Amino acid sequence: MGIVVGGKNELIISGSNCDQLLKQERALCVWKKKVEPEFIIPAELSQKCLPDKKGLIKLVISTCLPEFAKNYQNKKLINDGPNCWGTAMSFNKLDPKPRFIWPEEMMYWINNSPLCKKLSAGEEKLPGDIINVYAPEKMDELERIEKDAGTKFWDSLYPNRYTAVVPDPSGSNYTGFHRLLHSVTYISDSLAFGKDSPAKDDHFYFHPMNEVYGRPGLESKECQENQSLIPYIREYQKAPQKIRGSKCSYFSLVYRCENFADYFSKLKLKESDTAIWKNVQSLQGIQEKLFPLLTSHNKILEDSEVTHMLALADMTAKNAAAELQKTKLEKNREMLLTMQYFAAAGIRQTLEQFELVKPIN
């Protein structure tokens, strides 16, 4: 299936079978309805398959594209910024706009919260689900000792849960465990949307499912979205296994997440938890204010504004981490503190990526 972006940000898909192209359009409509609940799927879509070059046919799709995907697909980026996890989770409103998300943050929400679930074996995939790709974990000496906002969060909430990497006598950097490698938004068995990395050269884009980074190919079809598989994560002092080179060392799983903003807005929270939720929304507002700098030089922030953002972010992340170290937290409070911590850490990360502040050594 060919995929290009038209001059009005419309998505143009091409192939040899009109029914298959129309199927992609219907899936995109369902995805948009999930992302934008106020959207009404047209009873009959006006667009029809048209002749294309080389004997193929094409379909022009505009109405059924979520606004973010339509406006930012293949758009030139001038700064590093959001990654694959931040892009996928933004469509579930973990944040109003994509940002950088740490693997520990992603793992928390998909495995340790009621907002996301792993689909059961045989359960139908739906547009808007998340495809997670797992791969053999590989870490060099620096990565094994490095600490960032993700690892610090994990240590705060789950002390001693990580298993230290045991040096391989052969000198290999493979640890003998799986890691979460990549995530995309599933639209259909033929189409996905995402961003491959935080790098500015990696755009937000639609691409065929068979081109999802790290996802096994047709020769390993039994490893694609095999819901019976369980990643062997480096935790709880497990012993390393021979992951690299084994069957399904790379594999993918499907997860479904709720709308985070709706979930927390509708909860009956204690007064203290309501204050955290309001603070999360305020921090998200700062992140949303920074987002236009991803694509434009026109927006300029005063030095005093940057200084204030950074001080607020660092103080909030520090306080949230301290709260997360407390035992017997109620789940709602734990989740809100997690959102608060990463919303704050994400502001510092974005300021560093946009080269507005220097990274902490």
C-alpha cells in the first residue's frame, strides 16, 4: 500500500484493491471517533477510489483523520522531542500533545494501572489500540549505571525491583532479558501511525503495519501480536536467559488504554488528590505551550519564563518522587503522583531537547 501526504494534509493511500483502501478509511474513522468523541462518522463517505499511476487506484482521506495526525503528519521538525511512547499515549490523552516518555513511565501505565490492559488471546484489535514491540535488552557499561527520570521514578515507587546487569563473560552487551523497544498506534492490519524516535529527523507519520520498527516480519508471523507471550523483564532478581537468537526474541503485543483526561476528571477524588490533578493539568498546560517550538522558530520564550518553568518542574518532580516513596499509597494517589512526576520531568526534558537549558551532568 502506497502512502503519501497531499498538499492540504490529506492522506492519500494507493493500491490495487478499492475495498481494501475503503477498509483503511473506515478504520481511520473509528480511530478518530475514539480520539475525538464528538466526531460523527459519516453514514456514507463521499470519497471514492480514483485511478492512479501505473494501473493502481488511490483514495484521498481527510475527514476521518484525527486533527493532530492530519496537521502534523510528515511535518518538518526543528527540534528533538516526542518519542514513540509519547506519541502513542497522547492519543489517549496522557498529555494533550506528544512529549518524550520514558520506558518506565510507559511500563507503569500499561502494566501497573487500571487505565490500560493487555488484550486477551483472540480478542479483536480495534483502531486506536497500541502495538508494543519487545526486543532483547542490550546495554553498554554507561547505560548500566546511568540514571534518568525514568529509573529514578522506578527506584522511588519500586525500590530494589530492578535486577542489576551481570557482566557477560563473553563481553556481550545483551543482558538476557527483554525490553520495551517501540510502540505505535494500530489503525488496521495494514496501517499504523507513530514516530520512530525522539530525533527531529523522525516525523509523525502513517506507515504500513509491516514496516513498524522492530516488529517481526511475515516469516515470524507467530510472534506478531501473540497475546500469549510474556516479556521477560529484568526485575525481581530473575536469572538471565538466552533471549537473543531465540524464537520470538522480537515480538509484539496489543494493549488498549482509556482516555486519561476523562478517567481522572470523572473520579471522585479526595481534596488533596484533586489538588494534585489540578497541578498535573497546569503542568500539562506548560508542556502544551512549549509544543509549538517543535516545529517553528517564531515562538520565543523569555529567559525569565524558561527559568520559572525549569524551577517549577524540578521542584515538583522532586516532591512527587518523595511522595511516591511512601508506603501504602492509595492507587488513585499513586497514579496522580506518577502523572505529576512525569509531567514535571517532561518539562525539563523538553527544555533540554529544545536547547533552552543545559542537561544535568
